Amino acid sequence: MANQGHYGGGGGTRQGLYVMTANGTLLASSNALSADKALETIQQGLEAWKQTEPAARTLPKDFDLPRRRWEASYPQGGLVLRTANTDLGPDADRNRINRDHAWFTAEEARGWLGADPQPGDTHTVSRVIVDRLACFHLVDNVRGQTLPFAPAEVAASKLTTTVVSREGDAVTFEIEGRTEAETDGTWKLGKNDWTPTTKYPRGLTTTVLGSGTFDLAAKRFTAMEMVAVGERTGRTNLNGRPEGDVGPAAIGFVLQLAPDKPSARVPPAFIDVYGAEWVVDPR
Amino acid sequence: MGRRGLAAGALALLVFMTACGDEAGPRTDAASNENGGLSTATLENYRDRILPTPAEAAWEEIDWHPSYAEGLRESSRQQKPLMLWVMNGHPLGCT
């Protein structure tokens, strides 16, 4: 269907908006960051819809699509954070904000706290949590798709939690720490869809503060929010940083509990290189 | 057409595809001393600066289907057109 759209059937991107019928008939398409242009495309599609025959509005009887998708690895009962990141500083483009989700299984998420958290306890957050955040989520994709870091490149990162209170089963805690990611561009994550063809030296350091509440009985987080503010250096092929924009420059992140609705089940951008055994590759 | 009109007029769907980054023109970013400024006193201010405003995040209130197949089935069932939004990275955020 996308091959019928604004980019045609050639190689390269298929990004954009498409309005279509259930049988795959294209009604309108465009790739625009302008809300007015997007609205125009939608209205064109709705007008074209009025001209379609009923048969075009119905799925073919033999309809089938691959049912194995990354969403199948959604960590039910675990911790799902919705992230936002943007440039900071006096010249920052406030119009660029990126979103992603960070996934942790219930077992992994338990690594935010000790086994029997008591007020005043300080706990070093587990390595799997720190690595996942520093490698795959505290990255410079504000303006475009970027590359992750390898665990060895974020080894100096550390987060700690301090229990503020424990009321019944509710454990409230504060988060603090620092992430440090640095690479000379040597690729350390094996051969996959992200493997670059050249080196992109880059780094990203942040100071992290936040808080959360964990329900020991329900074994789930009822609140979680972190802010990470730091500095980026370097660029990658597709992250929208021109060669003259390699920093150091300020960047900020917010990570919050994701809402419980279907759209929050969209997988993390780097799910395929999380390297977690519970992630089932659908390909 | 407002957001409500959009939601009522077309089913919404997002699909994850790996694609290229944006083609935005060059910009310069002055190095900032903000990176060391995060503290309990400044946390809320930073949070509010980083998060999209409610107006910017209005599209997130739409009940997007995260997969193409779900959207197609709903489109057929409800006899409504399907809007497919294809982006790189997190498909719910234009990167």
C-alpha cells in the first residue's frame, strides 16, 4: 500500500501519513511535519472515501498478516516508561521532541529497590536497568533516528534509590545518579539492522533525579518519574545533526509511567537490540 | 476539522518502520552550562520544559492502534477509512 503513496515504489523511506481503505486502496498520502498539510491529506482521504465502493471498504476474505510482532514481547506486569527528550539551551529548537517507551519485565523492574526496602535504605539500581536506560533511551534522537550505545560504553553509569517512606505496601523512593556514555564509534553490538557503515564518535552524559512508588503486594509501580539533563557530543548518520552541530550541547529527558492503553504498547525503538532473553524476535 | 472530528472520521493506526531521519537544515547549538543545573529545586522546571505541552501532545489522546493488522480489521468492521502513520524510531513520535 505504501508503495502507491507519495514516495512511490522505489528504495528508501516510506515515512508519512496514508489514508486508505481496509482492502488496501490508497485514498491520500503525504509526508509533512506541518499540521495544516497533514490535515489537508486527511481531508483529501475522507473525500476520496466517499467515492469508494462498499467492497473496497472490507477486508478480503483471505486477509492475513504476520501475527508475530515486537508488541508480543510487551512486559505485562512489568514497568513501562514513556520517554520524551529534547534539546535544551538558549538556541534549542523547542519544536523537536521525541518519544519512546522503555520496557522492563517485573523481575527486572524489581532491581530499582532492595528486597525489603525500609525508610532510609539506599540501593544501587541493578545493572540491567542502568544499561538499558543508558544504552537505548538516554540517546540523542531528538531530531532523528540514532544509534544505541553498548553496555561497555556506559559502564561508568550508576543510579541509586533511597527509600523515603514505607506505608503499608507502598514504598516511596527517590532516584539519583549519573549516566556516562562514550564511544569512539567502534560498533560493539554485533551485526543487525543498526550496524553503521562508518564510525560515529559520540557521547552523552546526564545527571538523573526522580522519584517513584512501588506497591510491594501488587508488585508494580504506581508512580515513577525521572528527569535526566546533560550534554551530548557527536552525531550519527540519521539523527538529523548536521556536521556543524556536534556539541557539546545540552539535552534533556523525562521518563514517566506509560498510560495503560494500546498505543502505549508500541515497542521501544531499540527493542531488537535490547539483548534480553524475554524479547522474542518476530522476524 | 478539529481533533475530535479527526478521531471520529477515520480510524487511526501507527506502524513501526525503520527509515531515515529528517532532512532538517543545519542549526547551531551553543554549548550550554545547563547540564549541571539539575537539582531538586530545578527538576520540575526542567520536566515542564522537556515534556510536550498538552496542546502539542493532543494527538496522544487518540486511541491509536499500534499494529497494522488491528487497524485493518477495525476499519473493515466499522466501515471507516484507516489512517496509517509511518515514522522511524518510536512511531508515536516524529523523529
